[in-house]
Amino acid sequence: MFELLYRAGSRMYDPLTAVFFGPAWHNWRRTALPWVGPDRTLEIACGTGQLLPELASRASFVAGFDRSQSMLNPARRRSTRDSIAVLQADAKSIPFRDGSFDTVVSTFPASFISSRSVLDEVARVLSPGGRFVVVVSARFTRFQWKRPFIHPILRLAYGSASSMNRWPEDLLSHPEMPGEWRDLETPEGEAFVWVAVKR
Ligand SMILES: C[S@@+](CC[C@H](N)C(=O)[O-])C[C@H]1O[C@@H](n2cnc3c(N)ncnc32)[C@H](O)[C@@H]1O
């Protein structure tokens, strides 16, 4: 079902997140913005590309990639500015040179982001002092009644139901990118965000 969701792409993904999360999903994504810019930003697993225009308003160049071609179709339609590039790629092999970006962002990326091969790739493409910002999960602190309905959807989106929780302390740590967790409030709840800086 997890793989099917991303093959069906935006036909299912955007409507599902809109119905179950309303504006909360995008407000949680947006918690990454304060660390973005001013030069080159990479979004890993950009999905349907809803965050790309806002990243581009803070950075001179933005690249967004995703493994799923279907998710990328609407991302391309949303990315009309010349300063945004959208491409199909796997996070295990990021198609950019060493030190290409001053920010790498990912929102709700599922567990692939914590694999050592992906973290090594992020460390490689970040320039020294660059930020790695991951909105890993979030939860409603208002509208608690929605939670029993939302868990099956999260299981579908992530392949697990654990996404409303913080991830284990050291899951995204990497020797070249020391980081810390931030709990950031939004109008609907809070987002759990990993912020790391490349040495
Ligand atoms: C839950 S969606 C999040 C999409 C978007 N960032 C958002 O905030 O809505 C997870 C995304 O990760 C992508 N993905 C999964 N594994 C990947 C990998 N190894 N490399 C790149 N993208 C991947 C999926 O295709 C999907 O678009």
C-alpha cells in the first residue's frame, strides 16, 4: 500500500493530506523555513512539491527530488520559476557535487532518511556550516479527536504508525553533522524537527 500510494502520486496524496490534516500538514512543513537560504537549497523527497515555491522565495536556487515520478508531476507544474529544478532521484545517490548546497531540507520523509548511506550523501552535498533540516513528524495538540482516524492514514503514508511521535534521539545523528531536536509550535499542534549543521 505504501509503494502504491507513491505510484498513484498526487491523485491520492494531496487529497488525503488535505482531508485528514487540513492546513496543518503544510504548516508543519513550513517549520523548516527559518533555516533556509540564502543561496542553494536541496529538498529531498519533495513529493508533490508544495514547499518548493516557498523555499525558492528564500534561496537563490532550489532543487527538489523524489524517487516517485508520479509524485513529481505536480511538483513540476508548481515549479514555474527558473530558479527551481525538479528531478527524479534516490536519496541514496544524490546527483549533485560535493558541497553544492547551504541547506538540505526534507519534510515527512519516512524512515529512508535515517539510513547511513542517505546521511552520508547529505553530509557530502552540504557545504561547511550548511544546515540539514528534517521535519520528521508532528502531532495535533488541538483537534485530538482526529487522532484515531489519522493513524491508518499515517501507516499508509509512512509504512508505519509511529510518525506522530518523536524519533529516537540519535536516529539522524552523523559524525559530520551534529544536530538537535526542536519542537516547533504551529496553530494546530507541534512539529518535531531535526536541525544539524555540517562541520
Ligand atoms: C510522506 S511523503 C512526503 C512528501 C513531502 N515531502 C511532503 O511533505 O508531503 C514521502 C516521500 O518520500 C519519497 N521517497 C521515499 N523513499 C525515497 C528515496 N529513497 N529517495 C527519494 N525519495 C523517496 C516518496 O516517493 C514520497 O514522495
